[in-house]
Amino acid sequence: CGGNVEYNSLMKWKIDDRLLTQTTLHAILYCISENNIEKIVGETAFKVGELYIFQPLTTWLNIRDDNDICSWSGEVLISLCYHPTSSRLTCTLVQARNLIFQKKKLISGIMLYQHCYATISLIRRNEIVKKTKTCYYRSVDSNPLFNETSTFMVTGKELFETFIRIVLFEITTQNSKVYEIGHTILGSHGKNAYK
């Protein structure tokens, strides 16, 4: 990927005026490698309600790595569903792909296989309210399939101050040590409130 890329792409969304102060524009920049694997270069975001956007606006936004370090470690596919009548939030970790294991290597021609698992935490006001853990999966490739669901009780009022943190771990068969592969945070307050 080069240092200067020009896109000139136009995207449009319909937004209710009353929701502008709660709306955030989030953009992620990807780079496709020679073997056709998508890698995240960086991301940027700004709150739409903080800017006067009723006239055309052109501006530069800083792109940053997640956690301000070059730490792309793969991707996770999730499914979220909120049931307001029962105050129930479900988060299904479907699959991970293109995971970069920290300790996967060949020793004397024998591959050290990893077992991986994930934790899904519900966090509110910088405190972990509930934490769940998936089963262990032997990772013969970089795309483990989880299909595990975590359920949390969250009221409609609490929903706006609550976020979810998913952390993936690996365990080597050599010494059973646990290493963090990476994590992601879901929720409008997640990036700055808890890491």
C-alpha cells in the first residue's frame, strides 16, 4: 500500500435530525496483500453532532492503529441482538479468521498446534459486570469456528453506558502457556473507557 491514495468515493445515509448528536461516523482503512488477505491499516471516527454538517464539509481525519500500536491480529465475526422487552442482550461469536498466532512455529519439523478460546465481557462504568468464556478449539488453521452465544441482562437505560469486550487467547501444546492474540471492543464508549 502506498502512502497517498485518492478515492473520490461518495456514500450517503439517511439520518433523523434528532439522532445527529448520537451519531458517529467510523471509517476503517484496509490494505490487500499479495496473497489477497485484507489487513487493517488504521481507523478513524468523529461524532457527527459535533460538526456543522448542514453545508458540505471537507476535512482531514487522523488515522490511528487500534490501541495506537501496529497490532492487527485477525478478525472476528459476531452477531448482536437486543430484546428490549426482556432487557436481554445476546452476543454470538461466530468465527475468527486470519488469526495471527504469536507462538506458532516449527520446531524440528513438528508443528506446535494451538488451542484457542475467547472471553466475552460486559463492561459498565469501567467494571466487568459479567464475563463468559468459550470452549477450547484446536486451531489447525487461522479460522476457528466458535458459534457460541453469551447472554447479558441490560436495561434500555444501561445500554448506552455498556459495551462488550471480546478477547481471543491461544495456548501452545508445548508449555500450555496462555497468550493474548488480540481483542476488540463493541460500544460507543468502549474505545476510551476500557482497554
